[in-house]
Amino acid sequence: MKITRQKHAKKHLGFFRNNFGVREPYQILLDGTFCQAALRGRIQLRDQLPRYLMGETQLCTTRIRTYL
């Protein structure tokens, strides 16, 4: 990850940690559209998100509704 991107991520995580009490493991809510875009771009979310957030993550997905 580039240095400037890493600095920005660290700054934003520090803001949420101090003001809202967000702490590890970070729970990340993913929807189907985001997962599909990551799949098209060949991005391994399970590997990339912990590196980007510099900590442990827990991935959560939305439910798929089927209409009959």
C-alpha cells in the first residue's frame, strides 16, 4: 500500500477509535454488489481488507432475498 493511502487510513481509523470506540476485530458489512465488483476486479477481500485496515477483520454479508 502506498504511504499516503496508509497515512489516510491510519488517520481515519484513529478518528473512529477515539470518537466512537471502534476497535478490533473490525466488523465489515459487505453487500452482493460490492462482492461482485471485487470478484470482477480479482480482489481477494479476505486478504486485502486486514492489510488496508491494519488489523483483524470480520466480514459480514447481507442476506439474499428471493421473491417467489
